[in-house]
Amino acid sequence: MIEKEIKIMLTKNQYERLYNYFEYDETILQVNHYFGDREDRYKKKDTTVRVREIDGKFYLQVKCPVENKDNDKELAELINKKVRKEYEEELDKLPEMITKEQLYDLTKKELFDAEYLGYLETKRMICRKYENVEICLDYNKYLGITDYEIEIEYTGDYPEFIINELEKISIETDKLCRGKFTRFLGILSTLN
């Protein structure tokens, strides 16, 4: 599956404003269990290996950058908006390690053994009001940190109308936002 998303970090005040701005269809609690290696090879490859836990079920998910081998201008523009290929399979339980063989079977990519690094908890509120767009308002806790973000996942055209809505209520939409895994690794590196 190709994942297209826009991530925007929020202050607590902005989060509270958005909490009441959109109509949310669902609230879920999820835990991202992150895996990697001591050499940071996954970070260098811009690849995320995680097991997402929701309602006692475990899903191995691998997110890799989309490769643009054909010099496709439209694809190149999408890549700048954080387009990734996501692979997923359900697991029976949370593993301590994910082997490179397991990862190859899922992705057909040469990766590395990935050991358990830690977890990030998210309370996610989801708005599905708009066609081909899912708005996720996230409250995250990890490694003694609390942060807030909005993710706009979409299929089809770039959802300019959502960006315009956010800008109307003074949410800056043009700042670079690091993903949860990158933020998690940044804090983890300060603790080691």
C-alpha cells in the first residue's frame, strides 16, 4: 500500500482547538512498538519497523521510502509530501526481535535484524467526514515526553481544502515535521 500523508506538529493549545474543530468518528488507543539496530541503519534508510498494537492485536508494519526510478515528476512531488510504501502482516504476539528474513519475506527488501527499542502510546481521534481523506488527531506519550500532532492521510489529489481549513485557525502547515519513529529515536539517543 502507498501511504500519502501530511504531518503537522501541534502545541497543546492547537491540539485543544482541533479537538473541538472537527467531528471525530472514532477514538482508538494504539501502541507503536519500535524495532531497529544499534548502528541506526534503519534511520539512514528512512525505514520504520514497528509492531502496532490495537485492542490486543499485533501488526508488523514496515514503512519504506518510495523509490523514483523513472524520473516521474508527479511521483517526485509526492515524495516531498511524505509518500511511503507500507507493508503489513498480523502477528500472534509481540516479538523481541524481527529477523531480516521475516522482513525480506514481507517487503522483498534487504534489511537487517531489528531488535526491540521501546514503545510510543497514542490516543488517536479519527475524522472520516471528507472523501479520500482521513484526519487523525494524535496525543502521544513516549520516554517521558508528551507531544501532539495532526496527520492527514489521503488518496488521490493533495487535500488543499484541509490545509486551508487549518490555516484559517492559525495552524502552520508548512513546517517540516519529523515522524513518530524519528522523534522517538531522537529522545532515545539522549537517554543512552
